[in-house]
Amino acid sequence: MTSRGKQRLITDRLGIRAEAGEWCWIEKIPQPPADVLQAAGNPQLRPARLPPLGMVGAVLGAPFIPLIMLLSLLSDAEEAVERSLGSKEEKERWQAKKEDGRRRDATIAAQGLDKVFDGDWHADAGQFLLRWYGHSTHHQRLLLATEDGIVLAAPPERVSVGREKHMQIVARIPATEATLVDPFFGEFETRMLLIRFRDGSWLRVDTEELRSELHMYALRQPRSDN
């Protein structure tokens, strides 16, 4: 980990040493076919609801949402004004960034990466996705890259605060079964990473940080054409 404090926490709490790690989440799991769902034992496909403390916090924070939205709009307006008054070089950089965003979005759509997984419920990624909230009902995972593979940690049940305090290992994927991949090989700055299984199926996760430590780790690994 980039932070010694985080690494010490992971080592003390989970008893492992990670080469990289970041909190992440997945998009909404689509509804599987009835036979797939039944064969998997009708697993939970959504995270648990917010606990009472979290619901109280959401209620108390609701009045501030309009203010936050207003500040965001003002920030966007200020940025637009700065762009219009910027130098030729600054305008060119902004235009290049905008074009990168368009190419990124087009690539995501073309490769089907706007979905949470490749769509094959019978493949390794689909089967793992069916067990995702059976491992933990928390909405986030601490995804860790280790020498032996990928480790996922989380509180067993959803919490509103103290996720690090309550976390424990909820799943392990050996290096022989899956690898961590940046689908854009560093071309675009995104939160997106893929857990790519040996059968070619994949599961998408989104990290809290843009181009996180996990992205840097994935880019250091030997590139596969699969």
C-alpha cells in the first residue's frame, strides 16, 4: 500500500500483506434467469439496507443536498468562464480532455464495459457475482492484490461507519483463477478495473480513487491478449 498506516492496518486486521489495495464497489446486479437463480440457491442480489445509524445520517444530511447541488453548479459555471477566458493552449488542453472522454465512453460501450459483468451466468465471473452479497451484505469491498491472488475484505454485514474496524476476509481468488486488469491499459484515467477469470469471463469493479493504486499495480503486471 502507498500508506504505511493502511498497510499496517491490513496486516494487523487481516493477517496478510497486500501489494496494492483500494475500496471498491460494483454496479447493480441484473436479474439472473430463474433457473440460474434457483440453482444458486436464490442468493441475495442487493446489499443490505442502511442500518439505523446510517438512515439517521441520511435524514440529517438531506437538507444540505440542495446547497451541495448549488455549489456544484456554481463550480461548473466558474470552470466554464475560466475556460472561455483561458489561453489558446489551455483551450486546446480542455478540448483534448473532452475528446479523451468521448473516446473513453465510446470504448466502454463498444466493449460492453458499461455492465457489471460479461453476461454469462454459467462462467466463473457470473457464478462469483451470484455469491457476492452472500459473502457480505456490505455495499463495498476492500480489494487487495497479494502474491497469491486477489483478496476481498468487508464487514460481514452492512455498516454506516467504521468499515475498516469491522472488516474481515470475505473471499479469496487464487492467482491461478483470476487476475486484475485495467481494461484501457492506462490510456484513460478511470475508476474501472476488471477481475478477469481464467475462462475469459470478467467482473467489473469501480474504485473510490481515480487511477488508484490498484490500477498502477495492474499496469505493472504482464499484459495478456486474452
